Amino acid sequence: MKEHDFEQLVQPHLGTAFRTAFLLIHDYHLAQDAVQEALWEAYQSLHRFDERKGTSFRAWFMKIVTHRALNLVRRKKPTTEITPDSIGDAQSPLESVLQQETEQQIWRVIQTMKPVHRSTVVLYYYGDFNIAEIAKMLGVFEGTVKSRLHKARKLIGEKLNEGQALRGNAEMGVIAND
């Protein structure tokens, strides 16, 4: 395959590839490295891709991206907090601030998850992959993907509830001391 043909094949998927890598790694430059490594690996092993096996090129390529990103996560030092995408203009300023705060709290929880849970959440909610595609990408059963999503949702809910309880107690302390 010529380089130009390969470029046309991967071009539609580069945005999703970078976004997925960034959401897994939380580092712009390492995400670029992960995508670059994935591109090289995909180019080198393109002869092994077989559409007849029921896997789309997108899913096959994103599996490579995910594995490269997870490899970098394992080698990487702890990260600093990232901010979620900006909120739409349809909300009031108060709603926008509350929504942003909630998203930041969710991101903090996602960042503390084990890489297997974080990758599943990112691929499902931000990569727009279905459970079957994620299972193929990660080399696990669909039930495993579902249980990881369930555990991640439960963890997010628990952490958000803990945060609300702490804020409520702090507010009560302020009121009691006034």
C-alpha cells in the first residue's frame, strides 16, 4: 500500500484517535506520541487487518491507539487536573458553572480509576464505541466491558455523593459557627 493510500485510510480517524489517547493519558504531548506510535504500528501491520473478520478499520486502528495510550499511562507519572470541554451557550451562567463543576468532579474521579476502567469509560462515553467494539479492542468479553462500566458508574456516583456530603457538612459547620 502506498503512503498516500494509508493516509486517506487513517485521516478520518485521527481526531477520534487523538481525543481517545488524550482522555486516557491526560497529556497533550504523550497523546500525540501514542497516536504516532499507533500510526506506525498500523502501517507496519496493515497486512494483518482483515475486514472479513467482522472488524472495521476504525475499530482495529482504535484498538492499537488504545493499547499504545495505555502503555504510556503505565509508564507515566501522576497527572494534573484537566478541564472538560467548554459548555454550550444555551445555559445560564449559573447553570454553566454548576455543570462545569460537576464535569470537573467526574473527571477527577475518572482520573483516579485503574487504567482498565478509565479506558472503558473513555471509549464508551467519549469514543462513541459500543460494548462489542470495546470488547474486541481490549481483548475481553462483552460482559467484562459491561461490568467495568457498571463499576465505573458506581464509583463516580459514590465519589460525587461523598463530595456533596462533605460540602453539606462544611456548610453546616459555617452556619453553626456564625
